Amino acid sequence: MYIIDDFIRFRTELIHIPLKEPISISLEQISTLLCCTTRNSRFILQKWIALQWIAWIPGKGRGNRSQLSFLVEPDEIVVSHAQQMIYSGQVAEALTLMQKYTVTLPRANERFQRWFRGQFGLQWEREQGKRIETLRLPLGEPLSVVDPIHAYLRSECHISQHICETLLRYNKTSGRMESHLAYHIEKNESGDRWTIFLRKGILFHHGREMLASDVIYSFHRLARENSPYQWLTREISEMIERDDRVIEIRLTGPNYLFGRYLGNEHLAIVPRDYVEQVGADFARMPIGTGPFKLIRNDDGLVILEAFESYFGFRPHLDRVQFIALQKKTDEKEKITAYGMWYEMDEVDNVEQTGEGDNGEWQRATSDDWCVQYLSCNQRKTGPTENLSFRQALQLILSPKQMLHELGGARHEVATCFASWKRDRFPGEESQRESELCFFEHVRLLLQQSNYQGESLRLHTFTDRDHVEDCEWIKEQCAMYGISIEVHYYAVSELLRPTTIEQADLIHDSATVSDDTELSLLEVFLSYNSFIYSHMKDEDRQSIDRAITHLQSLQSGIDQQNAIAEIEQMLQQQIAYLPLYRNRIGLMVDPRLHGIRINRQGHVDYRTLWYKHRS
């Protein structure tokens, strides 16, 4: 970048000289302007000439001055260089470069941003005579983990599900499991022996056929590689490969939910040979049997490409690309450029762009089933291990008041995680006391807890909604004399065991998918769940006993009630405080069809297609 910096400094000193107008100048003058020796000046000039930034006619004879003409402006050089970096996939580097020149070259930054926004949405290209349709979307953060046994964030899991697939799938309409990689599943009457029959001809992305040995390997891998989702396989006592496409699984006891486990995204099937070949890099670049294969994933660019040999329906789109952006983007910019974007605030008046079939963007909304909550650390010595203190927090932090004061996409007060019980659990809003009695009640609980004004550590992510929520929580607690220190972390930092242990409270979002019951088990049993990490040992033991009972139940209603009872037990202990659910708004280019929004607010890229202009 020094060569560009040198040119900018040199051109700035001679900005009064028009382009392509020769000026008479000596090598000594150039050396003075560049603050270097004449030898270095010659070297720099040769580079500028080779890059066609200047024209240079050396003076003949001693003492004769040379002729120099500027051929381009610094703005054009910087923008062109950043564009080439984008084309080569150096997205993060290009954005950093333009950020560097925001003040010195504001017009260059504006020009680049206009061009960059135009790279999003649907892009048509021709490769080897074939029309390639690419949907290019912004990505908030780079994806460091896409491996299904380690993926944590909703974005990571969502991408992973397009790459790696499971033996069964949950049908949210029927509430039943359906065949997928496995075409048939059998279980014995006692529910402790399951036989899996695999489809023929299913290929992994590297071209090899999926076999029973890959299924067994995938299950063993989850169990042994320190996956936070080990509870999915912990009751497997033996797996027997009957032949290349038949596996018998024996459990330690009855588990009528095991078929649901087989459809869990973290129990996706991966190829043994490839995993062992690439080692640790599989976390970043996994392969599976899914409709898309991952062909690139680095700090700035993620590329999914349609898998031509997919055993199901091939996606309509040829590629989906995600470009990681380092800064928030203006709402109007999103609407005019990206083709599809999420509203994180309520937007009532949206300017139409004149693009698409009729120039009117479509607004699709979906109620997010995921729940924002506050986890209370009962394993750490301090105020939050005391039930009276947690009861005081529950009174102080009113989700209804939070929604009223913060607004935005916060849509519905959450009284629990169980979606089918969302209106039945008693909430703290039902019987609000008078202000005087309320304050006295909180004061009495704090007195019973022996709270002495200690400062509590509240940990959370750096996302804007988390920041707003935590600042509100801090203010509410301060009104009752509770001191809160908010600490913001990147995902990898917040998931560290030491960071979780140090926290008194953690603000997070519980992922609730179409299979709600399995989602709740994930929250209660996964090692990377803050709620599980903060539970007392006796609560963990109680949950294990309740899960054993749950797995012995065959009726879906009985299973739901058993899971609800587990959650009710934790709520009685105030292990966590459910806060609210969001409403997801999606602004869509009217040419984009096949939009399916799941309960986590994500779009299924397999079904997307564009209606071409006539």
C-alpha cells in the first residue's frame, strides 16, 4: 500500500495540475516531495510508469528537467484496487483499505460504496456458455465454525443445514419425522433397539457414496470430539453395521424420542475419509450430502454452490454468496441493493426503488420463536446463587416494560420457552402490585438475600439488540441499588468456560426450531448452553431423571407435558428469566419467489428462485 500512499501524497502537493497536462520537474524536486533519496525516487517513478499512473519523459543531458503528466487520480486508483481485491475474494482487506481512506479520499469511498452495493442481490454471469444465477447477501460476521457437531450460532447452524443433512426430517405440519437420508426406520416395542435403512446412491460432495460406516462414524465422532451436543448419543450402547446400508443401534434403555434425535441438525452425516483427511479444517470447510456444497469460507467471503448430484431436488439458484460486512448498513442502502434483507427495527415507510416487476418491494413477516433470556449463575458464589435475589431480579426486570421502552423488533413477552405453553405459564405481569408495595417487596427480597451492593457481571454478545437490552437491564437494576457491570464479547470469547463461569448473568437467545421439544432439550442439556452451564448439580441430576422418564413416554402429548414440567421446575428455581420474542421483517425484491421463513427467521435457500424480466 506504500506505493498508493506515496502517489496520494505526491498528487496532493500538485493537485493544481490538471490530468494529462505535462509539467516540468526535476528528480530533486520529486525527492523532496516524496521525502526520500533520488535513488528511491527513480524506483517509485518506475512503478508509477508501469502502472500507467503517470507519463514520464526524462530530460536529456545534465541539468535538463523532465516532463511528468498525471494520467489518473488517486480516487480511481484506490477504488480500482479495492474492486480487484473484492473480485479475488479479499473482501475484508478491501473494506479495510477503503476505511483507511475515508477521510483523505471521501469521494473514493462514496464511489466504492455505490459500486459495492451493486454487487449484492441477484447477479447473472456466464461461465462456459452457461448462465449462472448467484444470490449475493451481506453477512454480519465471518463463519468460523460450520461443522454440525460444533455449530452454535443460528447463522452457523443455518448454513450447516444446507451442507450436511440428517437421516430423518421433522415435518412441522404433521409433527412427525419423515424419511430423508434413511428411507425407513424400525424400532422394537421397548424402544431400545432401532434399525436404520439407508437410501442407495446418495453422494457426498467429494463424490463418494454414503454408507452405513459413515453413519456410525458420524455418531461416534459427535460422542468423542467434545461436542456440546453429546446428549444426542450418550444412550447408545452399541452400533452394528448389518451391511453397507443397514445399521442396528442398541440403547441403554427405552427412548421413544430417539427418532427425533436422528433428525437433529447436529447429528448430520459426514464422510469419514474426508473428515480424517482434512482434520481440524473440517470445522471451517465441511462437506456433506446437502443441496449446496461449501466451496469457500474465509474472513470475508462464504460461497455455497448447488450440488449437481444432490439426491433430492436441485436448488434453483446456482450459488449463494455471503460477504461479511464490518459496519452497519443504512436501511435505504439495504433496500435498494441487496434483493433481500432483514429488518431489525420496525420500518413503516419504505421507499420503493422502481426495481422488479412492479417496483414495489414485498414485506414478509415471521414471528421468531427464539426467546431472549437472562441466565442466572447458581454455581458462582455471590448474589445470584440466592433464590431471594433471583426473585427480586424477576420482579425488577419486567419484559412488558422492556418491550414498551425499547420497541424495535421486540414483539411478544415470553413467559417460557415451550411454544405450546407460551400463554399458560403464569407471568409476573398478571398481578402487578402498587409501586409502593412493589418497591417494598423488592427491598425485602434483597434484604433476605443479604445483598451488600456487590457488583454483578453481566455478559453478552456485541450485537445491537443485546447492547440495548443489557443497558436497559443495568438501568432498571440501578433503580433498586443493584450494581451491574456489562461486558461484551465476541462469540468465541463468550463461549469460553472461564467467561461463562465468571459471569453472574448472561444475556442470550434460546434457539427454538420447528421441533420445539428437541430445541428445549438442547437448551437444557447441551454443554454450550448458558442455562445448563449455570445450573446447580442437583438441578442437572433432577433434569437427567426427568429426561429418562420423558424418553420412556410414547404419546406426543405426554412428551410435551413432561418437557413443560422440566421447564416449570427450572422456572420455579428462577434458573433463567425469559424476556421476549422478536418479529422478523423481511424486505424482498418482488422478482424473488419461493420464500420460506422458518421459526428462527431464516430463509431456505433451496427453494428460492427469481422470475426473469420479460
